[in-house]
Amino acid sequence: MSDERPAPGAGTTRRRGRLTVYFGSAPGVGKTYAMLDEAQRRADRGTDVVVGLVETHGRAATVAKIGDLEMIPRRLVEHRGVTLTELDVPAVLDRDPEVVLVDELAHTNAPGSPHPKRWQDVHDLLDAGIDVVTTVNVQHLESLNDDVEAITGVRQRETVPDQVVRDADQIQLVDLSPEQLRRRLAHGNVYRAEQIDASMSSYFRVGNLTALRELALLWLADRVEDSLTKYRADHAITGTWPARERIVVAVTGGAETETLLRRGARIAQRAAGSELLAVHVLPTDGLPSTPSATIAGYRTLVESLDGSFHTVVGEDVPSAVVDFARGVNATMIVVGVSRHPLWRQALLGSSSAEIARLSGAIDVHLVTHEEARGGGHARRKGTLLSPRRRLAGWVCAVLIPGLLTAGLLGIGRDDAALATDAMLLLAGVVGIALIGGLWPAVVAAIVSNLCLNWFFTPPVGRWTIAEGENVLALALFVVVAIAVASVVDLAARRAAQAYRARAEASALAALSRSVLSGDDTASAVVERVAETFGLAQVRLEERAEERAPWRVLASAVRPGVGPAGPAPAGPAADAERQWSDAEQSEVAIDDRRRLVLCGRALPASDRQAVEAFGAQAGIVLEHRRLRERAEKAALLEQTEGTRTALLAAVSHDLRTPLATIRTAVDGLTMPDVELDQEDRDLLTRTIGESTARLERLIGNLLDLSRLQTGAVRPALRAASLEEVVPIAVEPWLADLSLDVGEDLPLVHTDPGLLERVVANLVSNAVRHSPTGAKVLVSGSATPEEVELRVIDTGPGVPDGRKASMFEPFQRLGDVTGTGLGLGLAVADGLSRAVGATLTAEDTPGGGLTMVLTMPRDGAAS
């Protein structure tokens, strides 16, 4: 059979190759054998099939199955003296077959290969238009690595991304029961004889194989589900295909919701692999009809029932529920029996009946509950208007129709002006609706209708109506007035709700910004709650455990408001305020924290927002706790680093002078060795130098310890540099050039600590100066400060490391090995203790200049 496909690089774009994966649950199920069997069938049909790489693991049946298939020679790779074989991708591309077999997709290539993983080699072959048939086990999928380790106790080092396998054009499951696989293993068809017993007692236990088999089946079922969803979308199939039981529960937010969710969970548990999905429909106006805390509780309940919670937006609740159910290919919708009375259902219908009408092929399961058919108490719709506005509305409902009627009578009206009179009175009703809401407007509409009938409808002064047109006009007047008042009242309610929602969102956003910006104290939270909701007092309380007493973490009090009128203001007054149970309410944050609200009783809408503030308070406390733990961890890490560095340095730098002293003393005290005076002087001088060095090391260690523990207590007074510098630099006078004038002003410092600073600076400068070069110590003064400069001509310090040179155990450029790297750290700490500052500058021409700036006596604050 001739291959008419264009060769690679021929200029014609070839289709991407197709990937076929033989997928198994464990080694030995027969993936490679099945792959070879597929290759033989294709070859018999005339397909150009080659073996790129097949691992037979010495299994005779697998070797025999290769038969006369063409095999591409493997690429040899040398690694650490061992010759390894890998897939030769260039050779396969040059051969350009129709189909190539590549075993073990998750394999890691030898170092030096073009790609680190074999699945990347396979992608190169697919990009070249070559179909690839490969194998992989479930334990090699990246997402299941932790699960496989928990089951088998073996961590898989070779993995392949799930998406690589998911994107395969075809996945063939190769499945064996655990018993069959263990029989194959016992017969020597999987491993060599010496490996059988160990394998059957460890990885190939029945429980392990059963769990791996279930993982493989579930993973493949999800992949098949994705394929089914894609197929239905590509072919615009809107009908339900009941391939898997999916139970959708319509969450209304009412008291019956928990009953519905638990019933739906029980239905889902009847069939293995079923899914529970809860859906809550939000109105299109964006204003929540159910408290957010209630919805959050239902979400938690659904998750505890192994379900998923979804929120959708829809103008019509039944249509939104059914559309969602169809979108997820659901098989059943669980809804509750309507809570409304029968007369209302007869007039307006019910959501459950509408869902059943629209569901089509999806089953609808109606669940009865305590709230069904008005069994529960009807919820009264509260008003958002203030008492003053409600009172004004009722006053206007009585006065405005009478005043308008009197005015119309006073200016004189004829019978033909009845429509005009009705419109003026209707305008009054609308105005009353804007002021006092719906019910005052309804009363005003009825009063206005009576006024129209008595004063303006012929025969005037009687309740009878002569003309039928006027009867219809008066009836329409009442209907239109009430309808317009309802619309106006609803718009006012929605506007008030939107305003309140915006205010609450703004307050929560401000609180969130304070958390992110670091102003996350608990006091900030309670103060914002008290200010936003006009509460007299808000307390944030915490307890150590469930039954432990509560303790106040933060409290906010609005001055001048107390349990019974004015109360003393100030923090000291908090404990004196006593509130009755009727004046307190609490909002739980979690099991150990709560907000206690004292003062006015909050309406339900405000309580929702307070619950959101409570959630923010929980975030604040958790953030603060984590930050404190991070600070403690950083401090412990720093302490541990210092301790480790100290031990490492001390083990060498303290031991060296001690060893030198011990050797010199042993030389002086050896009875069988005669030393001349020169040798004795040399050993004695060595002891003195090592002792001085040891004293400096111990002194620096003690100083550092005192600085880190805050034990340094400087005694500041007026002092002259003339009494400090000569004593500090005495050990290095031969290597110094002093330029500290006697006329320098006095400095405000601790002379003893300042001496330690100067000594460490000079010692560091001398140690880093070239041989024979002198270190310059100079002093100068300004009107407020005195500067002491220690200048060396050594290698200097790069700008990037100047910030870290004052940290302990830093030996920047020190190759002498005669110090712990504490000199500058101690000098910097002591200088800050005495009110001075220490900075590093570059010496012109090379080197380092340490500038010690001290306040003049009398200029120190």
C-alpha cells in the first residue's frame, strides 16, 4: 500500500496525529499486550504501523505478540557510565509511519534527552501528523498521585499531567479484577519468580488493587462525562440523557429548605455515582431575597451531604430552575409543596406546579413539609419608612383628599370636568404613596373615590350614580390609584433597599480595605459596626473553648448612650454598663467568637449586614493570629539562625586561641625540653596575643547577647573624645594615624560603650588594610554633631552588601579567619544604644570609611 501523505516539510499542512491511550489500573493488566494486538489488527488492514518503543519486561507472550512488526532502533544514551535506551524521535520522524507504538507514556527520559518526559516526545510525533498508540496506568496521573500514595504507600516518581491523557482522541480501558491480576502474578506472567511473593504481599494486595481499579473507573467516567457534554453541546441537544442520576434541589431559602436538601441527598444515595446539586435563584434586580448568612448555612449543609451549591440569576424562578436542570443533564428536580394557601395558588399558581409543567422529561419530586399550604405563619412584609413618615402619610391620607375636594368646590366645577377632578385626586394619592407608603395611599384612594361620588358625580350630594360611565370611571379610579400606589411604594422600597445595600457594601469594602492595609485591629471592627448601625455598644468576645467563659477582646461605646439614658463616657465606663437581655443580641462568628450588640433591636435586614461584619471580624482575628504566629516564627528563625551561626563560629574561633594558649603553656612547662630566653619570650608573647584575641571574642559575644536581650543600659553624660579614643585604639597604635583634635566639642554619650564601638571599628579597619598601610582616625564637628571617621584603604565593601554588613557573623572579604564577624554588629548595636549613628562610605581611591556620628552635648534631645 502506497503512502500518499506528504512528507514532513513538503509544504502541505498535515492534520495533527490522533492519540490512543490504553489505560489500566495497575501493572500487569495487559495494556502493552492490548496495544500490540491493536497494532497487529491495523497492520493486517494495511496500515503502516511501526514499534517506536515497547517495554516487554521479559514477558514471553508480549514478545511473541510483536511478531513481524517493524521496530525503530532505540537511541543510546550514556549516563554515569551506564548505557540507557530511549525513544528515537528523529528516527521515527524520518521513517514517517502512519501509526507508531510508544509504551509507558509517563516515563522520564534520560538526562541529555531533548525532552525530560516521554509524553513530550509523543506530542512532537502528533504535531508531525503521526498517530500514536500508548499506555499509562492510573497511578501515573498527576492529580491522583497523593491518593495512590495513601492507598499503596508508594510514591510514584513518574507522572503525566491529567490533561495529556484527557485530550486523547480515544481511551481504551484495560481492566482485570484483583483476583485475576493476582493469578497472573502468581503464574509468573507479570514479574520474575523472585519478585512474586514480595509484590503480592505489598503493592498487589486485594485492597490496593480494588481501590486502584475504582480510581481508574471513576477517572475514566469523568472523562466520558466530559465527552458526552461536549457531544450534546456540539449537536445542540437540549433534551435530558439520563446517563447518570443527577438530583437538583430548588433552594427557596425558606424553613423547608433543609428538609428538601436532606430528601434530595437520600434520593441521590440510592444509586452509586449519583450527584446532588442545589440551586438558588437570585432575582434579576440583584437584591437578595434571603439573608446571605442563611444561604451560607445551606451551602455548608449541601457540602456536608457531598453535594454542590449553585447560584443563578433569573427573572422567573421556575424557568431558571428548569434551565439549570437541563444544563447539567439532571434526571430529577426536588421541590417543596407550595407554602401559599389554596386560594392564592388558584389565582396566581405556584412555583412547584410551574416547574412540573416546564420540566418535560425531567422527573419532579414534590416534598411536603410543615410550611406547606400556609401551614407556617405568613411573613409580614416590614416597612423601610420611619415612624415620622408613616404618621405623615396617614395624616395626608385624611387631609389631602378633603383639601383637594374643598379647593375644587371653591373654584367651581361643572359636570364635564369629572375626569380632571379624578386626575387631580389621583395625583394626590400618588403623592401620599411617596410620603407614607402603600396603605395610606389605599385609604386615600378610597376616600378620594367617595369624595368624587358625593361631590362631583351626578346626582351630586347622593351616593347613587346616574350614568353607567361614571360608575366605570369611579371603579377604574380606585383600581388605578391602588395600582399606581403599589408601583410607587414598590419602587420606593427597592430604592431604599438598594441604598441600604450600597451603604452596607461600602462599609464592608472599607472594612476589607482596612484589613488589607494593616489597620485590622478588632477595635476598628466593633467601632465600625457601632457607627454603621447606630448601636449604643458593641463587644467582640472570645472564649478558649466551648464551655469556657467569654472575655471581651474589643468594645466600642457611643458616648452619651447607656442602658437607661445618659451614661459616663470613656473606657473605664464600659465595665459599669449593665444591659438587660431584651436590650442585647449576639451574632455568632464561630464557635469561639461572637459579636454582642447592645441598644436598639436590629431588624432582620440590618442583622444580615451585621453577620457580614461578623465574618469580617473573624477574618481580622484570624489574620492577626496568623501575623503574630509569623512574627514569632520569624523571631524563632532568627534566634535559631543566630544560635547555629554562633555554634559554628565559636566551635572554631574560640577553640583556635585556646589551642594556641594550651600549646604555648605546654611548651613552657615541658620538663625535658630546654628553652632559651628567645623561645620563652616568643611563647609568652603568643600566650598574650591569643589571650587578648580571646578576650575580644568573648567581649563581642557578651555585647551581642546583651544587645539582643535588651540588657544594655547606657549612662549618658558629657564626654570628650580625647578621653575615649586613645584608650580604645591603644592596641593598634602602630597601625594608626590619629587626627582627633583636642578642640573638638564634648559629646553626649556613654564613654565606656563608645570605647567599645571605636575599638571594634579600628580593629576591623586594621584587619582589612593592606600590609604596611595605616588606618586614619579623624574627628570633625558641626553645630549639632561630632563625626569620628575610621578610614582604611582595604578592598572595601560593594554597595549591594553594605546593608548586610552590620548583621552578626558577616565576614565580608575577611580571609584571615581571626574573627567571628561580630565587630560591626556589636559596634552598630552599641552606637544606637548611646544615641549615635554608624554608616559606611567608600574611601576615595578604594577602601571603606566608617562614619560614627554623635550628638554634641547640649544639642542632644
